[in-house]
Amino acid sequence: METNSIELLKKRRSIYNLGRNVKFSTTELTSLIQESIKQAPTAFNNQTQRAVILFGESHEKLWDIVIDRLKQEVPDEAAFAKTTAKINAFKAAFGTVLFYTETKTVKEFEENFPLYAANFQDWSEQSQGGTQQAVWTALAENGIGANLQHYNPLIDDEVRAAFNLPGSWKLRAEMDFGSIESSAGTKEYMTDDDRFLVFN
């Protein structure tokens, strides 16, 4: 049995110590990310995923927005210093992918397929998971580390204004990526008996 896909999935880890020693061009990385998203599945092929790919000053601008926004939420100076250090680690990466859902498309499918209307929001979230994993795994295959963050919805309005994004795009996650400066630790797994049921 072929297990190449399993080996690739094992490479997909949360890497937090990222840098900018990336051997690929922004054009190559953009193409890789775009193609990964295009090939990720969606319910009814409704293609609700959207993405904003940030490099250079735009990438740094995103994480500056996060820091500025969190300053309003973290009143303690010592705690905010720790928060700033954490965000600066994301900022030190090479780029960021912002994952969005096009809510207008979700609503259109709810209206056009009323029998399944209650499911389209859930299905759009499922497609987000598949999309994020597809991008993450493709990056990992090429030796690029990444981690996934969720500062939405705190930053939604500021990011939308900063990059002039459509109001119907709903931010779901932020993935910073770059060169792997130190690898992830050993991953622990729960027992198979607790996780799986198999019936013949």
C-alpha cells in the first residue's frame, strides 16, 4: 500500500521558530499556495475558500495590526510584553496566509438548496480545515515550516481596512510560514483504542 501521503502528513507540524531563509521566490510560493487551495474539496464544489497571501511589508503590517489590537485587550504591561514577543516571532517569518470564507457564496447555496441550508455553514468550516491542511502540507513538503493562529475576530475590521478586502469575506485563520529555524518536538498520540472503532 502506498503511504507517501501519510509521510507528508507527518511532516506537517506546528513550527514556531521560523525565519526568512527560504529558497523559493514569492512567485513560486504564491503558486504553490494557490494551487493547494484550488485542489482542496468543498461541498457542492461551491469553492467558498478565499485567501490573502502576504509577503514583505504586508506580512509585517498584519502582525503589527495584531499587536496594536491586543494592546487594547491586555492591560497588564508584563503580560503584554510576553504577548508582543510571541507576535514578533510570527512577524519574523517569511510570509502569512490569511484564510477566509466567502459568506456571500455560503448564503447563496443556503437559498438555492433549502433542503441542505442548515449544513452549508458547517460545510464551509470543513472546507476551511481541508484547505488549511492542504496548504500546510504542501509547505511542509517543500521544507517550509508553518503554524496556524486565530486572532480573528479581534483583528477582522482592522485587517479588512488595511488590505481593502470585501465585507463578505470572513477571516477564519492566519498561517505564518518560513524557514524552519528549530524543529517541533516529539508528538504524542492518544491510544488507537480510544480514538477508533472498527466494525467488520
